[in-house]
Amino acid sequence: MRTTQFIENGYYHIFNRGVDKRNVFLRYGHYSRFIHTILSLLNTGSATERSTKNQGLALKYKINIICYCLMPNHYHFLLQQIEDGGISEFMHNLNTSYTMYFNKNNNRTGRLFEYTFKAKEIDSDELLLHISRYIHLNPRVAHIVQDLSLYPWSSYLEYIGEKDEPFCQKKIILNHFHDDSKKYEGFVHDQIAYAQLLHRIDHEEKEEFLYL
């Protein structure tokens, strides 16, 4: 049973990884499909329906996506729940739709992700900013890229003004930096060395909470 209860206007760090730590994104098309599914759910409430006629079903009225990062074997979201049940509905539909797509295209069956997604409540502005930075640092700390601006599968490019995406409510974070993307960029990069050190010496202990 989930111990974290999602409340209206609450912020949550949501994360999950592949079953048996397997990779869940194997190629460009997998990442792209996952993001397409996010957009479809936000705009229509369905993972496959393109019509926006029934706006009442759109999940963009039930949650805010603050930031995200997709990694080869896991994902992170920073979400705000707007309406009761919004986070659970979004995550269930996203995981289910992507699993069906992945299994069909890779000739497999069964669960793709580890059980129920994990969630940690964020109870302060300080933690909210820290988690956004942590999420955006994932590709750098995991040595996938040396330059975060070269990683296309997170909201970092949107935050620093190099990519325009329609679903992240970045002002919730950037308001703390007077809407200055350069200040936020500096905030993220200020902790690269420290985050790498923690990853190297404390990975096993941290793994239950955060998947780097």
C-alpha cells in the first residue's frame, strides 16, 4: 500500500525504473513515444486519442508537470497535483500505455516497470528547487553526457531557453530565480561535482530513494 497520499496542490517527486533494472528506453523512438504519450494524456486524457473535443478529460487540468528526465532504465518527474486523483491517473495511464507499446514492439510480455511507481512528497521550496536540480543532473552524473545541453530527453533544455516544450510549468521553479534561466543554469551546475561525489560513494544506500 502506498504511504504517500497525494493532496491538492501538493508537489511530488515521482520515479520508477525497469523491472530487474532493465533498460526501458532502447532507442530514439522509445523516448519519443513516451513523450508523445505524455502530451496526448495532458491534452486529451487518452494515450492514443488526438482529438481535443472533450477538454474535460484532459489531464493538464489535474496535474502540472514541473520537470522530468528520462534515463535508459528509469524516469523522474516533479509533479504538482491540481485535482484529486490526478497523479495516480496520469502515472497509471502513462505506464500502461508505454508498456503495451514497448512489449508489442519488442516481442515480450509482462511488467516493464517495477510495481507501483515511487513517490516522495516535497514539503518546502528549498526541497522543490533541489529536486528539480537533481532531476536535471541525472544524465551528467551518470556520465551519459558531459554537457547537459546535449541531452534531449529531459526538461533542462526548456529551462535554459534552448527548447520550447508545451507541457512543463517551468515558471514554478524559475520564479525563484526572477525568471532568469541563466541563474537557474548556474544553480544546477553549481552542484555537479558534489552530486557526482554522492553518486560514487553512496550509490547503494541512495538507490532505494533515487535512481541515478
